[in-house]
Amino acid sequence: MDFLYDVKTSFVREMKPLISGWVWLAFGLVQPLLYIGLFVPLLGNVGIEGTSPLQWFIPGMMVMLTLFGTAMVGWSLTEELLSGVLERFLATPMSRPALLMGRALKEMFPLFFQAVVMIIIALPFGLVLHPLQMLYGLALLGLFGVGVAALSYALAIAAKNNTSLFYMVSQSVALPLMLLGGVLLPLEAGPGWLYIASRFNPLTYVIEAERALFTGEFFSMTVLNGTLVVLAVLVVGLGIGAAAIRRASI
């Protein structure tokens, strides 16, 4: 119970500045509009045969927003390391893994908001709703984001005061994963070696699962593979993040 209370304390503390500000809300509305307005007219017939290109495009964008949104959250932790705020938290009896968990859970709210806004905006343009499957897809993205956020915090702790190192490593990992996952273009249309390389990219299976869910699939190997990858990222991320914050010195 103490652990859950500490998670709640950390979560509430991180949420207060988020819900009191309007900048993230405005940006959360504008960004989906930009993606749909600037990319959708270029899609043509790209995507899954027999369905709207939006069923292919929207889930890919949601995964991309989740990846980049959570991969960079450690940046805020580096600022707290530099200012000494994190040191004061580590000096309290609060559980260190709970501190990490509360911060990671907070990151899901703006991403969930963006995803819902993107779906709503896409409806008049031909996106077909599959409510149960889409809700499951959003839940998968939430778990995936928590795992990636925990890894980002672990990287921030390892980098300590070197913010340039944090930025370089996080971008060097996130960008190839995104491009090799086929977010913007179908990899099947590319050279064979690129498609083979994508099979070793865990993000590929998450994207494929999201796209399958958005076309109405549920009980399929594609969804199962994506679910297993998400659970693996969650377990590994929380494990590494918890170990990193336990070793963090005050």
C-alpha cells in the first residue's frame, strides 16, 4: 500500500503543472491537425487494400507520437538533476521505483489526448471506427509509452548532468526505430533487405498490431505479437528504470 501511495504522490505532483497549463493542450490540438492536413492528401492509395488510407496512417502516427513523446521525457529529469530537485526527493522515504512509476504514468495523459483528438478529426475524412479494437490499441500504446518513458528516465540518470549525451542517445535510438518501423511508408514497397531489417525492429510489431486493430482485427497473430512486444518493453523498461533510480545517489 505504501508503494501505491508513493506512486499516487509522484503522479499527482507531476500532473499539477500539466493540467494547470494551456500550452500542452493547445499544442496537443494543433499537432494532430498538422499531421492530418499535411500528410493525408499525399497518401493516395497507400496502406491496406480495401480500406481508407487513414486506417493505415493514423495508428502509425499515434505510435510515432508515443515513441518520441516518451523517449524525450528524461529531459525534464536532467533539469531536476541540475537544479537539485531530484536529490531532495531521493532524500525522502518515498519509494524510488514508485517515484519513477508516477512520473511515467503522467506522460500518458497528453499522448492519450493527442491520440483521441487525431481519431476524432480523422472521422469526417473517412476513418472507420472499431471502438473495442481502438480502445485496446490505445491501452497498448499507454503501456508501451510507460516502458519507453522508464527507459528515458534511466538514460537521464545515467547521463546525469550531460544533457547533450541524453539528447544524442535518445534521438539516435528513436529515429531509426521509427523509420525502420514503416510509420510513413509501407516497407513492403522497399528493397528486400530493408523489410528483413524491419523484422528485427520491435517497433514494427507494435505498429502492425495497431494498424490491424484499427482495421477491426482482434484475435490475430499480428495483434498478439504486438501485445507481447509491448509487454516486453514495459517489463524491461520498468526493470531498468527502477534499477537506475535505486542506484541514483543523493
